[in-house]
Amino acid sequence: MTTNAVSRASSAGQNEETIVRDSLGERVNHWIGALSYTYLLVTGLAFWSPYLYWLAAVVGGGPTARFWHPWFGLIFTVSLFWTFKQWRGDMKIDTADRAWAKAIPDYIQNEDEKLPPVGRFNYGQKLFFWGIFYSVILLLLSGVALWYTETLPWSLRFVRYAAILIHTSVALITIGLFLIHVYMSAVLEEGSFGSMIHGYVTRAWAWTFHRTWYYDVTGNPRPRPSLPKQ
């Protein structure tokens, strides 16, 4: 399991207590995806309900939101496909992930020392990734149909209705996944959010949450490292 972050860990220039987790390219792409999704979320909710249409005013009004929504959808899609190209090997679900899935109660209770070792991403993160990946494919297909809905003949109106149903339903699913992702990054795995800003994590963090990946990076399996001095 080799990634850009792993291969560059030894030359990161960080002190001995930290290792590189996310390369600059991965971080830039992540924030492009995050910001484009946020725009899609705001404008999509504005279109979804008249009670939320006021959100369109935040981004310049209804016509402006209507124009830019599909373009930001394409930006988010390209960002996700780039992520797929970079991470598809790390996102394969294996035996270690199935063992980790059985220990989810320990993860929820923050008893991380009881979790079995996993690679760069755990089972929950992989489920999130594949959920978003396939959701975006459905959103893209239904979104294109809605983008050019005026060109559809009346005899094909069922395509329009199906596209509305699929686009709305899948979008709501992605909102749920997004909220879970934010909670996991900011609360359950404290330190994950910071790694998407400066790119590195402590050795203790890596050993606790992604032990197999930690061993791959350091090349030297050993007991849990101590926390860095304050």
C-alpha cells in the first residue's frame, strides 16, 4: 500500500514526532472538493424548498445560483475522480477492514486501543468514500438531464421526473454522509482535520487510528509512541 504521502514521509522535514499524511496536492484537491460541495449544498437546498430559498441570496440570488450550480457540480465531480485515481488502492476493503467493522462499538466509545490495526483509511472512511463516489455518478447523470431538461420532448417527460427524484434523494444521502464525515474528522479522530491543513499527524495519532499505515510509513513496527511534549 503505497501512496504519495507514505513515500514522502521520510523527507517531510518534520520532527521525529510527526509524519506526513496528506501531500500538498491531496490537500489542495480536498479543499477544492469541500468548497465546491459547500456551494452545491447551499444552492441545492435553496432549490429544494421554498423555505430555504433565502440561501440563494447568499451566493448572489436565484438566477446566479441556477447558472453556477451545475458548473460547481462538474468541479466537484472532477475533484472526486482525481481523488479516486489517487486513492483507489487505499480504498479497497480487505480482511482487516471487516475485523475493524466488528469493533465499531469500541470506536464509538473512544476505546481506540482496542481497535484492530488498519491501513491509511479505516472501514468507515472507505464506506464514506464509496458512498460519495457512486452518489456523484448518479448526481452527474441526473444533473445533466436536469441541466438540459428544456430540450427533452414531452414524450420523454418520465426522464425529467426520474432525474428530479434521483437527484434529490441522492443529494440528501450525500448531506448525511457529509455530516458524518465532518463529525468523524473533527471529533472521533481528533487530528484528522489538522492533517488536511498542514499535511502531517503525530506518530501517536497514526499508531492509534491507522496502525498498519503507521508501520508502512516508519518501516519499523514498535510499541505505541509517546505523545509529543507540549
